[in-house]
Amino acid sequence: MANYILAYHGGKMPDTPEEGAKLMARWTDWLNGLGKAAVDPGHPVGKSKTLSKSGVTHDGGANPLSGYSIVESDSIEGAIKLAKGCPHLDDGTIEIAELMKM
């Protein structure tokens, strides 16, 4: 078994507190449904800056990160299957990559 990061890109904030509560309930249901495969439920992230040799940009880059989770699976295909139920897919995309053991 390996760990995979689900890197969330895009998405939007709920327009009302009621929408926020419904969305949080969907996230909680999805994460609970993953069971032991949910290694780290993760967190949303704030606006980012991108550091390169030439300096710092303040726009978060071409596809800014909006959050992450870490799941355990026997393959990247399995991690993709786990991610398919994620509420983030309503308004954003999920980048999935294996976390390499060092």
C-alpha cells in the first residue's frame, strides 16, 4: 500500500452559511466513507505565492492549489477511484500523485 496526495485545484467558496454547512457535511460524509484509506483529511489552503530563481509571483501560479488530502491505496488507479466521490469535483479538479518513500 502507498500514500497518495490529492491536490485540490480551483473550486469556490459557498455563497451562504447554509451552503457552507451542506458542503461541509458532504466532505465529512465522503471522508468518513473512505474509512482507513483517509490517512490525512487535509486542509484548505490560503492564497499562495510562487517562488522561482527569478523571484516571487503573487498569483499562485497557473493552477493554484486550494487544498489537499492524503489517502492510502494499492495503486494510483485505486486512489483515483477513491477521489471520484470527492465533493471538490463539483467546481474544481484533483491532481493525484504517489507520495514517494525516502
